[in-house]
Amino acid sequence: MDEPPTDGGGEPPADGPAPKRRRHPVRWTLLALLLVIVAGAAWIGIRGLLAANQLQALPGLASEASTAAAAGDYDAALEAAGEATERAHVAASLTGDPVWRLAESIPVLGENLAAVRILAAGVDELGTGTLEPVQERLGDPDDLLAALRPAGGGLDLAPLADAAQPLASAVTTLDRTQAELDALDHDALIGPVGEAVDRFDDLVDETRGPLGAAADTAAILPPMLGSDGPRSILLVFLNEAELRPAGGLAGAFSLLRVEDGALRVDTQASAADFEYRSPPPAEIPASTTELWGESTMGFIQNVSYAGQAEVSGELVSAWWSERYGEAPDTVLFVDTGVVRGLLGAIGAVDVPGYGSIDADNAVDALLIDPYFAFETDPEQNAYFAAATNAVFLALLTRDPDPRALLDTLAQSVREGRISAWSAHDAEQSVLAESLLGGPTARLSDAGDGAFGVWFGDATGAKLDTFLGVSLGAATSVCRTDGLPETVVEVTLTSEVPADVLEFPLRYLGEGLSGVPLGWIATDVAVAAPPGSFYGAVELDGSDAVVKQVEDAGFPTSLAHVQLAPGEQATLRFHFVGAEAGEFEPTLVHTPLAWDPDVLETTLDCR
């Protein structure tokens, strides 16, 4: 019998089973995982470097495009924007694959990878979703500008309508991209990535407002100008010789008929054609009447006391409907500054029987001279109607530089010289939130540190072209609770000539307000940011008698000033902020015939 092998070993039988080898599945798994990680890191690293190289060029290209566009060199602007789009598209393709997205889950590193991907995709979408479609549909920005230039009695609305969708998409992309970036942990972003995110934030700050306005304009302007059928637009001319918070009193009215961009003047009227109404023909916010006086709102001249163009527009529409049996589709308020800007773009116009009006003499020709040249209201109204027709005819028949025309209109909108209301809900919802929404809309748009300075004539005269205005503001943090204190300083100067008492009596207000002839009486209201607390109001260093009203959500203090010829007075309105911390106050003010001077206002801790 064979002996079994001893423990000491020995060779197994030749025909016996071979021993099993030990396997290492964990080791192989770890090795494979390591290889995947190394490959993935290399993949991400290489693609990240390539993407970064593309993205680093974008700020310079964006600046180049902006500078060229501002100078009117649209070929250069499009070339720079096109290159930026191409680079962003490459970066987006490098950062949009599944491996990159998976790596975004890695702590710290992932936030940076996500930021790079979001930036690349956002800029790529802005270019391919906005710039390229606009170029395809319009061919060149000059084509859009030319279409907006009146010619042959009308406007070509098609290019503007074609631009509406890509512009709206651009706004959506900007908002979504910024929201995605805001959701990241910015403390985890490394230097170059954090700087890129900051640059994008700056881009949004610079472009979101203008881009949103352009998108809104492209959406609502074509139907307002009759692309979907006949419309009516009631032009209301505001006269800054007698100030109101929104500009001046509503003195002259022109109804325009418009269809598919073709415009014509229909009916013209003056404030004298509308009766006093008590109560007014449309609803007025209680805070408006409390601040400015209930009795004033029964006159159509005073619709511009309201801080919202919606209120003013509904009032004018109701008065017009009662008088002429038709409610306008749109009410458009413009002042002398708008006319002056248009004359600068289209050139001087001749008013038959009255002489020439240009950008240099527009204020005198429209706000001063008529009260000396014409003894009766009908004569004066005929002059305003003739001047309106002359400017309108020149606008439709001449060939002005479209960029100059749009620039002056844009400046007028920024200064609050143009506001609008629409009877159509979809259009009005856009107008109410835009700079065309009136004084309170402009104040809201100006930011958390903005204060409004509004003026209302209390003389009943036409002397506010002789009212010198200087404005300033300062903030300091002196309180133990850290709340900021702000002072808004308003200096008014009567610059009426020495022979003011020789002016026509009706130019001086005929003394009906109780103010001495030749004096200028003004109500000055300052609106503070929502939540602010009222402080003292000083008139030349002494406490002033004030009204304090929360108007449209803005705490507002109002004081009254009367100036004899040559006199000057200074008001200082104090407010305490709702939240601790310093800020830089900004001012939004009633549009004036002349730009106000700037005061070097200070506020020292006591």
C-alpha cells in the first residue's frame, strides 16, 4: 500500500490535481479605478486648460465689441462678438461631456469645474442664440437702425419684430446663467475662476437693463405702432415752464393715427378744451392727493403730479374719451427736452408764420417766447399745434442719422422725459416696470440707495424756466445702531430778470395763487428708499413745515419754498436708513428745462 505524503511535503503524484492560484479582485479593481481617475484627471486637465485658454480671451473681446458698437463701427463690433462666440462654443464643447459633469461632484474642485462649464455654456448660448439669429434675420445692425428711421411717412416694423425672440432668449440666458453661478459656493472658487465669474457679473450689470429694454421694445413696439391693426397714440406735451413731478404741466395734445408703422396727425387740442372735474375722471392713489393736494387733480394740466404714468395715462384717456368719444390705445408723454433732442438729430424746422426752431432755441421758442408773442390762448395754442406739425413732418420726411435719433430718444427715456401708458394689458405690464413707467418706476430702477427729488410749481405762473436748481446728497454712519443717515440738499435760485413785473400778467400767474407777482413758489418733495425713517427738514438752517407721506411705497417729505426775484434758499431733507451700513446715495429728479448743478453736500457726525 502506498504511503500518503508526509507533512514535510514531497512531490505530489504526477497525476494529482494542481494547486489553485490565489486571486486578487480588490487589487485589480483599485488599479482599474486608479487608471480611470488618472485618465479622467488628465482628460479634465487637458480640456480644462483648453477651455480656460478660450475663456480668457472673452473679456477683451467683449470690451472690444462694446467700444466698437458705441463708436458706430458695427463691422468691428460684429467681428469681435463673432470671435467671442466661437471661443465660447469651443469652451462649451470642451466642458459639456459626462466626465466633466461627473467631476463636478468632487468637493471644492467641482465648484470650479461647474463655474467654467456654466460660463462657457452661457456665453456660447448668448452668441449662437442671439447674435447669429439677429445677423441672419437683419443682416447688419445698420439695417435695424435704418428700419427705425421714419421714411415715406412710416416705419418698417418687420426687423424689430424679427429681433424680439432672440433678444428675449438672450435675457433668459443671462438670468439663468447668473442664477446658476449664484448657486455655487463662491468661497471655493480659485483666483482665475472667481475673477471670470466676477467679470460675468459685471457684464450682467452693464447689459441686463439695456438688453431687457431692447427685448421689451421689440416685443411691444410693433403692435403699438399698428403691426396688428390700426392704433391711436395720444401725444401729451409737458411744459416745464410750470413744473410737475413728472416734468411739466400737460398743456398740448395731439392724436396720431398709426397702422403698420405709418403715422399721421389727426386731432389736436389744448388743456383749455377739457373741463375741470371733481372728482377726477379716473382713480388717483390717496397718497398722491395727500402729498400734492386733492383740488389740483381735477385739472387735466395736473395729471403729471402722479408718480406713475399709468395713473396719468388713465386720467388723460378718460378726459379725452369724454371730450372726443374715443379712448386712445396709448398715451405718450414727452417734454421740451425731447423736442430739443429731436431737433438736434433732424435739424431746424420752420414754423409757418412764426420762424425757425432748432435745438439751441427750443426752450425759448416753446416755453418763453409764446407768452410774449401771443395775447390769447387760442393764438398760443395755434402756435403749439403748428410747431408740433412742423417737427412731426420733418421727422417723417427727412433722412436723419438713425443712431443719433435713437441715442437722443434713449437719453430722453433715461432722464424721464418720455413716459407711456397703454390700454392693452400685455403692453402696459411691460411699460409699468420700465423707465417709461414714470417717476416712481425710474426711482425703483435706480437701486436701493436712490432718492427722488420732485418739483411742483405752486405759483400758477410760467416762471420755472428761470428757476435755478442745484442738488446734492451725502450719507454717514454716526448712530450707535449703525443705521446710515442721509441728507438730500436742494438749493433753489430765482433767476427772473429785473423787469419781471413788465411781463404779461398771465405769464406771472395773475396772482391767483396768492403768491406775489414775479415770485416763484415751489413744492419740493424728496422720496427715500422704502423702509427709511423720516428725519428733520431744514430751510436755510431752520426747521421747515413739512408733509410726510408714504407715496407708492417711498417715504416722502415735502416742503414749500417762495422766492422773490434774485433770492436763494436751501432745503436739507434728512432720512435714516432701514438697514445698517454705508452706501453711496444717488438722485433721480424731475426733468427740468435746464440740467441742475451738482452740490458738494456733506453730512458730519455731531
